[in-house]
Amino acid sequence: MQQNNTKPNPFEIDIKYLADFIVKIYERQHKFLNKQLAIHDDYINEFNMKNENKFYMYKDLKQTIHIGIGVNQLVDASQYNEWCSTSIAQKGLYMADFDGNTTGPFNEFTDHIWLPHVQLTCTIADSKVKIYPEFSENMNGEHIYAILNYIRKSLKSNDELSHYAALGTMKELDVAQYQQSVKQILKEIKQNHIEKTVIARQVEFKFNNLGVRKNAVLKNLLISKDDNYHIWIENKGLCFISETPERLVRIEGDTLYTNGVAGTLYGQDKNQQSLLKDEKNINEHNFVVKDIISGIEPYIKEDSIQVGAPKLLSNTHVHHIYTSIEAKLNQNEPIDIIQKMHPTPALGGVPTDKATSLMSTLEPFERHLYGAPIGIVSNQKECDIAVGIRSMMMDKKRAILYAGSGIVEGSSVQEEQKETLYKFKPMLTLLGAEKHVK
């Protein structure tokens, strides 16, 4: 993203207005792209068409929020090092397709870094939020600040924002096929062909004739109290939404941070600490941690790795075993590291090639952004990349929800089906439809 010569000044709001601020940004995104500089009148229609409904919001585990409006440039991931040689510090949204395809609903962004026309970075400190606007050379800075100031004058407290509930019907898709797939995986494990694979399934939530209020679903995502990544990516009216607890990798300076998240307990009334003593879940978790360490070894300095003790990662509906991993880099190639680490056994299996091959044979759909690496990448060779689980694809007529579970020795069809049903709950909650899962 090329920037104006003058560095835009940040402005500040109280944290209690943050959700309403971002929702109003979303509602007014087209206004930001009007009154461009350096664009002839006969080009404006084409400019707006190219930027129609292209929006992202990415909140990381450090509570930094990145917002992008429109597309100024798409940097091919293979040109990453060339992009890093540019003199102006830049950052954008990177995403890949889980299956490695380029034919999905976000195919134009696959394996690219999306540099928006207008980018807002929100940082939280105590009870205040600082917003740092940046914009491309085509944008009118005074016009952008006028919109931001107008929004700031009309903000409501997050507590005043009522929860939205979409009306519609829920249907579990391909249940019999899912059950048969779990049985097939258990058979492969018993025959020592694989140690683990991850199988996913889908739920369809079909909206009634009123459709869905996307701005209200975004608001529900923003006021969620779970300590996860919050992701919203929109292209031409189709939204990918995720509330994921899983980090693939964060690179800050010469330090790499990642974590193993595997082993699951669902439900709010169960003894959560029992998860840390459950043999099946501990074994599944150890598969993931061991494989992650093996994958990053070529990039890190010898004896620099620090592995934390397994802990409980608790969210409203689902709990996991979590292990932090930190190391010093001997070579910093973020795109190479992302591609090497994806998929971890938490989303693929062990051994990776055999497990993912079996998975693709058994699943009756393509994953696309479900389970894919998504996050912020800078030309300063830093990144923060999440894994797009607990997610859904949503348009104005329906939402397709995704959830998966790791099948290992000791798994059962009934328990895996129940676990995945609970993993649909975060997305159903955003729709105001969690009552569909008891």
C-alpha cells in the first residue's frame, strides 16, 4: 500500500465504543472509497466495482484489530521478498486455501497479501483504543478523517448493543457419511496406516425470508468475550467468519511464537481440569506439539526452543489442551515458514501426507478457508497467522458452518459427532441460533 507523504495522525475512543465503531466502519465502507484523488471521473465506476464489498477485520490475541477496505494491490506470496525491499513499511492480510486450490470463493486472494485502500489499526491500552488510519495514494485523507469523525460523534456503548438472533432452520449435512468416515479412519489406525487424521463436517443454517443482518453478526463477533482470534473477510457479499483459538505462527523481530492446541472437552458443566489427565486427549495433543517442533527446526537456532507446560485453554463452549512454543530464528522467511507449518496435525493428522490424503477422500466438500492460514503479514518480515477453524461461510440466504475433530486410537463415532456439534456453537452464537444445539 503506497501511502501519502504525511503520516496520518491517530485518534482515540473509549473501549466501550469499540464494537459500535467497527460496525459503523463496516456499514460505511463504500463512503470511504468515494472522492478519490488522482482518479478521472470515467474511471470511478470501474474503481468502485473492483472494490465492491471487499472488507476484512482481523483481531489477534494481543487485542490489536486490523481493518481493511477495498483492494489497492494484491502481492503474490511468491514475490514476498521483493515486496519486503520497498522502503515504506506496509502490512496486509494473507490467506491461503486449505486444499491448495485456486478455484474457491476467495480465489483472487489465495496465496496473496491483500493491501487495502483504507487500513485502520486499532490498539487497546487499558480502557482506551487508539486508531491509526493509513490509506493509499488514491485516497482523499481529509475525506477519510471526516467520515471517522462523523462516526465518532454517533457511537453507542457496547453494552447498548443488543444481541442479534437470525431466524431460520438448521440442518446437519451428510451425517451418515460422516459416521462412516470416522469408522473408516479408525480402521486405518488399527491397521497402523496412520496415527491420526482430522475429519470435518458441515451444518447449514438457512435464513428465513428476512435474510440475515450482516452488520449485526459482525457486532456479535466483536462483543464475544472469548479470548480468540476474530476474523471477518468479505468479498462481493460472501463472508468468511472465524472465531478461532488456534495460532499457526507469530513472528516478531527474530522470535517465533506458536502453540499446540489439541485435545478437546466440550460442555460447560464438566470438570475441565480432567482434560489434562485424559490419556486419549494427551496423546492427541503430544502428536501436535511434536510435529510442530519438527516443522520449525530448520528455521530456528539450535537450543533456542522453549516449550511450556500443557495448560487448559477454556472458552465458552469448548476447552482444549494448550502448549506454548517459542524459539529464536536463524532465518526469517515468514511465507516459507507459514507454508511449511500448514497444516499442523491439529488440522491434518499424522503422518501428514497420508492423513490429509485420506481426509480429502472422505470429506464430501472442499475446505477452502476452513482450517487455512489467515493473518497479517508485513514487509518488515513479521506476521501473525491464525488457523481458520470455528468458522462459517455466509451469504444473504444461508450460512455453512464447519467443525472437525481429530480421530485417534480410542475415538468413538458418537463422541466425535457430539464434539463437532459443540464446535458449531461459536458460529451459531454469532447468528443468535445457539439454541439449536442443546
